[in-house]
Amino acid sequence: MSSRTPHLLTALTTAAVLTAGPAFAAPAPDPAPGQLAAAAAWDTDRAAAAYAANPAAVTASGSENAGVAPGLAFDGNGATRWSSDFADNAWIRLDLGSTIRVDRVVLDWEAAYGKRYVLEVSKNGTDWTPFYTETDGTGGSVTAHTYPQEVTGRYVRMRGVERATPWGYSLYSFKVYGGEPAPASATRTNLALNHPAYSNLYQHAGNSPAFVTDGGRPADLKADQSRWASDWNADRWVSVDLGARSTIDTVDLYWEAAYAVDYELQVSDDNRTWRTVYRPSAADVAARRANVKSPGEAVGLHDSVRLPQPATGRYVRMLGKERRSFYNPAPATAQFGYSLYEFEVWGTGGSAAAYPALPAEQPGTYRTTFFDDFTTASLDRAKWRVVRTGTEMGPVNGESQAYVDSPDNIRQENGSLVLEAKHCKGCTKAGGGTYDFTSGRIDTNTKFDFTYGRVSARMKLPVGDGFWPAFWLLGSDVDDPTVSWPASGETDIMENIGYGDWTSTALHGPGYSADGNIGARQTYPNGGRADQWHTYAVEWTPTGMRFYVDDRLVQETTRNKLESTRGQWVFDHNQYVILNLALGGAYPAGWNKVTTPYWGLPQSSVDRVAAGGVRAEVDWVRVEQKG
């Protein structure tokens, strides 16, 4: 459903004596075997106990003066603050009193903020592991989620690297959230509490699967509290790692309003082969399907599922089969994703569990694995697929052109690839529509799909309002209906919408797509222009993306920062190369505000296309990979 801020649950530090770890509440009363209970009414608002800190639990490298001591960042008062001495390497450290799994940290900066800093965790206060690195901070309130990293420890600190001002680092508040993971148990308990959780896809960083095991849920199963939320697809799952093979008798699912009408509970010993141990009856599914409300009126459900017989396994998951429908408004309906506050697994066994280490940088040196310098008589179709509107793709982004397979639009001349736009009013029919423009688009889909590498091209672009050439990568699973865009991932190495002095780069994925992408604009130095030859490139690695124009770094986005602040990293699988020249559409219109005669494409640009010569030229394309 709608993106909402997660509810504060655990480990909010306050100026009080350190409390004990989280208290385990008893499970719901056991229903009859196989019964599906919708018992939200009796539920209470529960969360793991708060981790509190007295001033002695907070230390720092120093303070500007006694009135801005380190404990004031933990007193629950947003008007007081800690301010460091005036040194780039200043730090502030919190002793939580016991080891917890940290799921996020919130820093509320005063005007003297950190431009570069690192958040770190330690079990002993001596050996530190970084879990969030900021290289271009802008102050304000920063929430750094830890998922999918393993971040457990007793101590948490902010270590400054570079100040944004001549003053020190100044924090109104430093909030740490998390809880103690459930240990192995010979007595019946919630084995999933604060254990690692996973899902195939989720909406954004604030709705990651980590929230289904954090111990928090609202009493009314409606309030805005921490939860996992999938993207809008029926084929979604969320799972919990219990740490060891366990005996499970009950699973409690605390759903937000976007619950599953139909689903399966499954167990696994190896996280690959799954055994279904429960599915709602046909009558239960029919009742849930009939419960259609407006989003504002809808509430969640508590499914307390007592298994017909105890199951054994290390992993437990909810596999969604059908999503709830909502009035949108009545009588029309719509479906969103699945949204789950809490996933409790009751039984015996379990053990400590950890998230696996994230991928590291690849070893080796780069070698060319794909290259085309367009010196042959015609396009090399062993390397490139020609994309046509109405065949390989439909209309997108409100663009005005149809992509066609014609030498008028796609050809090679003078050692370059030419993508040229043409105008002929009402002349082109494609995919059930009539188009006044044609243009060219080619890609390497099914010819050359690859994971990781340095991708570059030398290009010369047309300048004029609404001309939209692009050099980009798209996830190879984009046409899979269980994935689609933006879950497939999209890497925009170069986009230009007709302005002579700048281009843009961007990443699109779940939680950061369309206008909310992670991107940057690049202005050419020294009076350079888009209609001159330039080289555009991206270096795509397991740990991040670095974009370049003429070997000048123009955007760097690390996997760590992306997943900590925005959403899921979906750039760990094949992508393919695309080159195209679009006309008008959403991106140009957002800048030039043109609505007639075409969206984003003014009459002056139409006249230029009609006169001929509006083209994007490509000297060469290269992909280099390590191996």
C-alpha cells in the first residue's frame, strides 16, 4: 500500500538507567488444529523493551563545552544536543549494555553536520565494523537501515571523517533501534524474534523484511508501525531463519490491511526445498476475498495458525498466492502488495543466526567481452536486436515516436551508428496506434546479457527541446511478469532531453524509480556541449555504481547507502545494453513544460525533425568485465 514511516520500536536511548533486554510475551491462545483465527481485537501493542542509556553509557572524543555534552544526544529532548570539538575525526559512542541486533540508526543533525562519517558497531568497544558510510552528507534527519547486513553488537558509534562546516559535529539525537535475538530454547518460545528475515522483493528500505521479526505491532493492526511490505505482485514471499532445525507448532501472522487472501506456510532445512505445512481452507479464502473495504476503512488480521501436526525445519516462510482487494473507489477495486507487521514462529530449538556477508569487489583485471565500432556495412544483428513498437515493446513514457526497423532510422555510416528521427503525420501504424514520428532503438537482449562490468560508449547527441537520446542498461528479467519494472533494475548511463550543456545519470529500482530515482545531472566543463563527441560510462560492481563523462566521475552510488536509505539493490543479475532516440514524453516535459503539439516536444523541434538531421551518433560501444 502507501509508503509510510516505520513506527519506533526498540532501543531508543533515553537518559535513564539501562534496562533489561526485551521481554517475551506469551503466544496467542491456541486455536483448534488448522484453524485460521482473525483475532486482531484482543491484541495489544507490543514491542521489545527499550534500551536506555544513562550519561555514563555515552562517551565522545570531546565536546565544544559542558553545555553540549554527549549525553544530551540521548536525553529524548530534541532541543538539546551534543557538539564535538572542532576536529574532523571526532566521534560519539553508545554502550547499549547488552548485545542486540541493530536494525536502524537515526541521526538528527543540527546545522553543524557531518559531510563524511561512518556508523560502526562493536561487540567489545575495541574492534569496530562499519555498517553505514556517508560520503556526501547534507544534514537533516538521516535514517540508516542495516538490512540486509549483519549488525550485532553492544556498542554503536558515529565516527566523523569530514565536517561540513568549520564547527564540530552537532547531533540533537542519536537513536538506535534493535533487539536481542531469540536464543536456542528447549522451552516453547517465539524462535523468530530478532532473527534474520528475507523476501524476494520489498517496497523500500522502511518496509524491509527485517521488520517482521522486530517484536513490534499495533494493537489495532492499522496504525503506522514497522512492517514488511512487498511490491505489487501476487508472487511474493517473506521468510525467517531460525538458526537451526526446530520443532514448530504455531505461526502467528500479524497482517496490516494489505493481507494475503490466500497463502502457504512452508518450512525448509536448506532454504531451497520447501514443504507446505498449512494453507487456508476454501471457506477461509472466500471470506477474506469478500472483505473488500476502502484503504482508509480496512484493518489487518491476526492469523494464529496451529499446525495440524508439528513441523520441523530451520526456515519458515509465508508464500503469497492472492492479495486482498480494496475499493478504489467503489465499485472499482485495486490490489497492492502484502504487508505484514510481525511473523512469529512458536516452538523449540533454534539457534543464533546471521545474515550472510554481502558480496565484495571482484578480483582480476578488466578485459573486453563486447565491442562494436559500427564499421561494417550494416548493423551487426548477431550483436544487436532491433526493437519495434508493437512487437518487442509497447508505447512508454508518453513518447511520441514509434520505433521501427528501417535504414531511415537505424543505419551505419562513416564508422558510426546513426539513430535518426523522422516525421510523417499519421504515416506509421504500430501496436494499435498511429504515430507521426519514427525513430530507432537497439539493444543486446538475448545477444549479450551480463552481470557487472565497465560499460562505455562514445556519442554525439542532438540538441533541441524534447529530443531524448539515451544509453542505458535494463534488467534482463524485465519481461518476467513476476518481476517487471522497476524490480528488474535500470541503469541510465546517459540521458539527454535536448539541453546542450548537461546530461543525467540515474538508477531505478523498488523504492527509487521514475521521478524518485537515485540520479544526478552533469554539466559539461569548459563550455562543452552535448552535440560534441563525449564518452559516457558506468562501472558496475557488486558494491556500487560509478558513472563517468569523459573519465570524470559524475555520480557514485554504493550498494551500502542505497539499501540503507532507499530500497533493495536489484543490480546483482544480468542486464543488457540499450541505445535509443525518443521524442518528447515524461522526462522532457517535466523540464520544458511543453504540452502542444506533443507532450514535451514543441513545434520548433517538430519542424527540425521534419527538415531532417535530428540524429544521435555512436562511435563505439564497449563492455569490459573481470574474469
